[in-house]
Amino acid sequence: MPLDSLENGTVASLSSTYSVSYNASNVLDDKPDKLKFIEGSCSRTDVKEYSAWLRIDLGNNYNIQLVKFWYRNDSTVSTSSLQGYYIRVTSSSEYGMNSWNEGQICYQDLGNETLPLPVLNEQECHRTGRYVWIVNNNASEEDYPYVHLEICEVEIYGCNENEYGENCTDCGPYCNLCDILQGCTDCSENHNGSSCEDCLPGYRGINCSEKCPEGFYGSNCSENCTGICNENQTCNHVTGKCECRPGFFGQSCTERCLKNTYGQDCIYNCSQNCQNGEACDYINGSCTDGCIPGWRGELCNESM
């Protein structure tokens, strides 16, 4: 949706003004077809500046997607003075390096004077903030060492701060970072889902702040691990993992030891000396029907 309009309280400011006829508010007059100075619908910074900027105050932080602006288009004027400009989005109205960082820049022109810039510049600008800056510190050959801006119209598109997409869909109350194209990319603690509406496995409650009660784990705390852990220990509330009872293995400790193995984590091998070729007991390794001739002991591992 369009974010910049005088009706919404949007305010435009310039680093300086060439004359009262070319003030910053002209860029918000909804007249992108009036690009000649004589038509009185363009802005212009003053002469002999080393840094020129136009700042759009949207009134609140927004999730911005696109910045469009139209440059002056008189027959005697070119866009060369725009070469090297950049677009920056901030939450502070302060201009200067002390309050800015590189992550705020959403577009940087390469400043190639052999490739003239178009009158209409349309740039993707995926940032969240209140202030949109169009800045030029790069003097062209014809203006060196000074810079200026002659912007006639600006349009900014996006959504409210916690919304995304063409229809400005809400990212939900538990979203920490709502990307203008992808939606929520970072949920609050213990939340997940496209709108962070679900609890992570191992948690429950309105704010997903409660761990699963003892004996339960997983998504919605729906998995039961009661009685499967060694010496009645409780399982991990997220994964259900625990120290298994002798004779069992696996993520949920529900799989019996494979044939001819037994004990804690099924790490022991049967003696192979059980009567009638039977496998040993999967829990303690004993031979239920006794040992074959020549062997004795509970595990049938003592020779006679």
C-alpha cells in the first residue's frame, strides 16, 4: 500500500532549499507528471553543498518494500547530478554517521556516469523504519566538488510494521522480525509456525512459556514417555530422549534390543551358549532354558 501522503501526516524535508518555490513538500503533491521546474512541482537543494538529502517522515515505523521517485526532467538538465545516490531507512530523524549504520542502506547507485540514470527510479527497499532518506554525497564531474538533488515526486510502498505481502497480512503478536516479502522470519521464544501461532515442541500454554509436564514431550506435549526411562527418570520435554531401561533403545526407548543383544542401550552380546540355540533374555542376558553342555552361569558364559 502507498505509505507517503500528506493525509497520513507524511512530512518531507531537505538538507537545504534552493528557494521557497522548490521546497520539500512538492515531492508529496501527487503530481509525478510535472517534472519541469517551471511547473512548480519539484524540490531542489541549495547550491555549494557537499552532502544533499531528502528525508521522508512517514510518521510511524513501517515495513517498506519499494521506493519510487521522479527526478527533474527539463531539456537542459540531466540526471548526472544523481549519480552515486543511495537510499537509507532509519528510525531516527538524525542525520549523520554517528547514528547510521550500513545495514540501513537498501540501495546504492554505483555512480557510473557513462550510464545515465532514468528520470523514474524504482528501487526495492526491504527495511523497517520511519524515515526514508535519498542522499547524495557523490559530486558529478560537472558539479564537482558540490552536490545537489532535484527530486519532483516520491512514492513509498509497504505495510504496517508487523505486516507483509501484497495484502499486508499480519505476522502475528509473537513475531520478532516480519519480512515484507516472506512474513515472519524470527518468532518469539518457544514459538513457531508461519505466524508464530504454534508452540515449539516441548512447550505449551498461551505464551508457550510452560514446559511439558513430567512424562510428556513433543508437539503440544502430546507424546507420553511415562515408564520408558531407566529407573523412572523423566524424559527430555522437547525430544523425549532419556536413558533407556535395560533391554530397550531408540529415540523414545520403545524398541526392544535386537536378537542376541541385551542390557543398557543394547550394547552387550549374548553368549551364544543358550540351550536349543535360543537367544538370551533381552533385558539381562540370561538363558531362560539353561546352557548347552560345557557351559554354566546365568549368562552361560562360564566354561565347565
